Amino acid sequence: MVKIVKTGVSLPADLVSELDRIVSELNLPSRSYALRRAVMDFISEREWMKSGKGILIGAINVLYDHTIHEISDKLIEVQHKFLDIIKSAVHIHVDERRCLEVILVQGKAERIRELAKSIESQKGLFFIKYSFAKV
């Protein structure tokens, strides 16, 4: 059996409310169960960043707060450093505060990892999601 370790996590109240709503709707055993699943997904989603090799094609979805100082400019600057793998990018204004950037890429996994790390290091990101296929 897997050893379970208790830990504390600080979350905004509205996020906890949303989590509790989803736990209830899906009839999940507990909030802890949902958080464990989320952490496992987070880890497995990033496994490709450690050891993936070869050529990948896919998308990087970045939801960010454009009111954070210069985040939009920083994301554009990062993208210009990776023109060799970025095939296209779409910018969507979600609302007055949030923007979604969908960056379509194709290239060596190592280079895509560099791009992903450059994006993830920016302040003001709500989330970043990856979707890749090996080609």
C-alpha cells in the first residue's frame, strides 16, 4: 500500500469552493482525492519535459492575467526567440483581465522544453496546458 503523507496547501477561497462543487458533482470520495488526482495529472503532464526526445507537434495553451506588468510583452519576446519551432499563435481576449495564448509548435522535444520553461517562468500565468503528439 502507498504511504499517504498529510500536507497543507494554501488556496484562494473561491478555488476551494469550486473544488468542493466539483467533488460533490462527481461524487468523489474527498477533496484530498481530487487534489491527489490533480497533482498526479500535473506531474504526468510534465514528464515529457524531463526525458522526451524526437520530434513533437502540438499546442501550448497559456491563460494569463494581462494586467500583470509587461506579461504580454514578455510572452511575445519569448515567442520571438523560438521562431524555429513556433508555427502559429492565436491570441484570444477572454475578458477584461484574462487572455489565452495558443501556441502551435513543431520541432525537437528539447527545443520545445526550452520554450515551455521560458513561458512557465513568467509571472501572471493562471495555467499552462500542453498537448503533444510524437511525429
